[in-house]
Amino acid sequence: MQEGKVKLGAQEYSVIGSLSLGRTPDNTICFQGDSNVSRNHAQIQQMADGFYVSDLGSSNGTAVNGIRITGPQKLQNGDYIILGNSATVIFHLEGEAQPELDAEAPVEPQHASAEVAAHGGSNKVMMAGAGGALGVALLIGAGAFYFASGSTCKATARIISPEPGDTITKPTEIEVESTDAGCVAKAVFTIDGVEFAKTNGEPFEATIDPKDHPDLADGFDHILGIELYDKNGERIFAPAPVQLAFETRETKAPANTEVVQTNTNTAASPKGKEVSLIEVQEMSKQFVKQFSGNFSYNVSNKEFLKEVQKRSAEYVQDGYFDRAAQYKDTIKVAFVAEQNLDASLGFFLAMSRSKFSPASQGTEDGLFRMTNDFVSSNAFNGSCGTEKISDPSQRCASIAAARYMKEIVNSIFQGDVIYGAAAFGKSPQDASIWKSSLPANRSDLWNTIKTAPEREQLVRFFAAGIVAENPQKFGLKRDRPLSELYKL
């Protein structure tokens, strides 16, 4: 059997029996200081029929050529292995052409402590970590990556349709934009790394039919990819993949019932409606679009979706729209006119905190469930005059919540409403400390927010949001989307 090698920058490691990768020094390859990499992240093992990489239960996962693995994955010469969407190594076989990682788009290091060094005069960026270890930072989805091997073909390709985040519900044409493709002999289309179509030469087109993939209707993202090969059968290009959801089963309402079921994983509301995980995912994707800032979030984590699905039943209560309408001007003035925040933040925050029922609960008062001590000690009620946050008008409660959220969202999270909502209840000082403990890349909400109180806030915010924006899906016939109040 050929000897297996793992390449990390200029360094090369032989796979003798097994090779471990992780953040702690006891690993064969150590990415010390990279918080996206787990202590014992992954392992490469030599087996009778080849070399396999396995994830060791890491927090942020392991991917091969951009496809996240769920079990042992056999490695081929030139495969790149990504740990936690941050650190990358390249696997190759002794005697085969040794690949090098090229990037068409500039790659920025994700850790402030990294030192960046260009090498070879090409557009390659390596990231130096503690102890002299080197890693490669990849911005998956932001640019296209390929391995320069023995092939002289430098073709590139990019999937332009469907777009990331789309849900495939019917036969869909895959459109590809390519350059310098005259030397390409074959293009292979894959889903989760498994080939389902191929074409010889340009144009690189295929059709994906959800009826051919019924097992993918599971409420989670799946990876659509394309790989280019030259006339010698050598892979010359593998662009960043596109994440898609699939709805492959027909939705039919049984007679005399309001049940809508697209998946066996469903949560029933008190009104008899059942909402599947894939519906929760789609509603969550639409929910985050209510806020400004153009922040990108991954809301496809199964555990997160299940928690939101479960918690949503708590918010399925008739009349929330009429209750909210009583305070629409008060909330809009406080959040928009006075603090220049998104109106959506005020409304969905109130929904998640009190369901627009301001009656006191213990020491917490008002639409936003704040305490007088917290509001007074931080001077968030400075312009309330003699009013209190428990007053029926809820003017002071809205003023205090808006002033508080402006400091949390704008000053601490640079406009990121979702993380501001997750931090609700923390003092500005504590919120700043919490923020400093988070990685620079916070797009993966569930794997970034690991502490129970903040996860609870996050789940409640999403659960309240998807119910309040989609009342009919949850059986609330006389309620309307909350956005109607602030978009008037």
C-alpha cells in the first residue's frame, strides 16, 4: 500500500497506523489557539483498503472537500480536510502528484493571533498558529478553491442557480458559470458527495428532481457540488458547494382536519396544526431577514430546530396581534424614532418576553420583562419622568428596552440583532465579556452559543418570531403577521 501523507503548509506528516488532529499539544498535528478546532477533533487511520478520516465528536465538524462527514470517509489523493470550517490540511499518497491549495479569492485569517505569509509568488495564504503550526483559512462559500496538480487545465466553475438556502420542491435546472473550460472532459454533479449526474463538456447543466431523493426531506441542508475533470480523469476543480433544503413529499391535508405534515418530525400546537422541522427551518430563514445588517446565519442545526419547534407551542395563543396593536406606536417611537433601531426588534422582543401581556411576573414588569432595579441602576429610564415600566401605557417600558438594546446591539454587537436578543438581561458589561468569549465567525448560531441561558433566549426569540410571522401555519386563524404592525 502507498504511504499516506498529510500536508500542512511546508510540513508533511506520515500516517503510520493513525494520525490525530486537534487543538491540544497531545495531537500529532496541533492547531493550538484555534477555537474552532476541538481539543481532539479528528483522526486519520490506515486501514487494509486505504486511509480514512473520522470526526471525533467535535463541536464544529469535519469536512472533506467542503462536504461535512458523518462517519469514516475514505481519502483520495488531493483531498482537503477542513476542521471546524477553519483549519485545513491536505491528504496525498506517496508517489502521486502533490497538490497545493490555491484560492481564487483572497483568504483572510479568522484569528487575530495568526500571522499571514505569502509563499511561492502565487495567490496562496497560509496561517501560522502557536508553536509554529500552520493552517489554511478557507472562506467556504465566499470563493472557489482548487488543487494545482499535474493537470495543465485551469478551468473554473461556479453554481449560480439554485442559490444557497433555496428549498428544492420541483425539478430544478442547475446553472453553472465557467471559465477556460475547453480542456474539461467531464463535469460531475453531486449531492452530499454522491454523484447523481454528469456531463461531457460545456455547457455544464443538469436537472435535480426532489422526487429522486425522498430521503433528503429531513429538514436539513444538503450539499450540491460540481467537480471538473480533465481528459486524464484528474480532478482539476472543486468549487465551494451550495447548501440546499429539499421538500420531496407531497403535502396533503386529510379530510376534516387542519393537519399539515411534510415530515415525521413534527410538533403539534394547541390548535391542531403540526409544523415539521423543514417548515421551522424555512420560517427561521425568513425570520432573520426581518432585521437589518445583512448578517448571515446558519439555522440548520437539528438540535436548534428541535428546540425552536418545541418552544413554539408556548407562543401559540390567540389574540397576540390585537394585544400588540395597542402598543404599536409606543414601540415604534421608542425603538425607531428615538434610538434608530429596527422596529422588528421591539415587536419580536416583546413577543418573546411577554406575548404582549405586560402584567407583572414576580419582580419583572412590562412588555419586555425587565426589573426596576436593572432599569434604574443602568439609567435606561432616564427620560421616563415619573412613569414606571409597569405603567399601563408601557411608554417607559419601551423607552427603557430601546435604550438598553441600542447599547447591546449597536455598541457591543455592531448591529447584530440576533446576538443582542440572546444577550437580553445581561448588563452591558457582562454582555461585552460574553461577546469577547465568542469566535470572530458567529454565523453558526447553535455551535457558537453554547451556554444555557443564552441558548434559551435565542430559542425563545426564534420560536416567538416564527409563530408571530406565520400564525396560520400554527392554527391561529384570527391573528395576522406581526410585521403588518411596523410595516404600515
